[in-house]
Amino acid sequence: YPLPWGAEVSQTLLVWMTFIGSAAAFLRGEHIGIDMLVERLPQVLRGFLQRLNLLIILAFLGCGIWSGFKVVTRVWDDTTASLQISAGILYLALPVGFGLTFLFGLWMLATGNKKLRAEKFTDGEELLS
């Protein structure tokens, strides 16, 4: 027999993992990007466009954080069908994931790093630097 709350838990975890994973991918520079034209530009112009791109992304994330919190406050008093927990917990994944990505973007803007690098040690373990 299927658990009555199984689908609800798996859907909630999928949403949360998607937004947290998206933030982690952003930090590591693993999102899809087309940089064919940018790579052909002089370094000065390339750096300017990368910072401009990051500012546009931060503006989008800021709008997403704001909108996400508006939705969360609107549905917080609603409860889910099986678990009887706040529906806001599911929707909270969006502003939290966007918030993490926003913080990572600010770090990239402040330090000039395009991504977090993983350095390999001789024993194969990775250390984030």
C-alpha cells in the first residue's frame, strides 16, 4: 500500500533540492551559458559584460526573493492535504534558493571570482577554495 503522505514529501523535497541545487550550481559556475561571442572580446570588455550580466542576474533574483516571500505569506496559513503542515514550507524554497544564489552573486561581484573552484588533492578528495 502506498503511503498517503509519500507523494507530498517527495514533491516538497524535490522543490527544495531544485532551488538549493540551483544555488550550488550557480556558485560553481555550472549553469548553462553561451559565451562564444564574449570569449572573442578584449579582456576589459569581457570583464565589464560579465559584471553587467551578474548585476542583471542579481536584479532578477531580488525580484524573485520579493515575489517569493509575498507568495509564502499568502499561503502560510493554508495546510497541505496529507501532512497538515503549512503550504508556505513548500513555497519557501523559492526565496531561500534565490536568496542563497543572491548571496553567492554578491560574493562573486565583490571578489571578482566567476565561480568557486574545486581543487583536487592527490588522494582524490575535493576541497572547495
